[in-house]
Amino acid sequence: MRDLTRNLGVALAARDVLVLGAGGAARGIMSSVLAERPRSLTVCNRTVCEGRSASQQLFAPHGPVAAAPLSALAGRSFDVVINATSAGLTTRRRRCGHWRVLRPALSPTT
């Protein structure tokens, strides 16, 4: 989180944050994300029950956390998207539409 907030200067306060994945990497950063006081924190995982478990049981007492399947993200946008999955963000994946959840000003140029 320090690299994102301090080195890159990305503010999370009052922002809508999406975390992709609900495994160890996601669980390892969620308390740090919540400490930055985002407007919302949504966890999206390929298995919804894992996302709900991570968000509701572990982190909901610390801030606004929700779990959602990828299909529920249609029409929504986020200020910050954190990839906490084992999958990389390759060109092939971008073509599949993962970047559609970013607000237009934040989308990558390629």
C-alpha cells in the first residue's frame, strides 16, 4: 500500500476502490486500504462466497466493504482498482473488458 499511496501518490480517501481477488494478497492489503478511509471498498472474486467471507467476516467492522461477482460490476465504475489475483494484467485480459470498471480518466491508454 505504501508504494501505491506514497510513491505513486494515489489517494484512496473518499474514493471507490475495487479489489480483484479475495485470497491472501487481498486479505493482506484490506486493512491498509480501509485505514485510508475510502468511500467504498468492493471485493470481486471468481467465487463470490470467498469474497463475501473475506469482506463481511474479516473487514466489515473496519469500514465500508462489500463483495460482488464480476457480473454485478456492469455499469459501475471505480476510482482505483487493485489486482490482488494471481493473474497478471496482460494485453489479452484488457481486451476482455477488465478495464471497463475504471472511470474514463483513469483507464490505461492501451
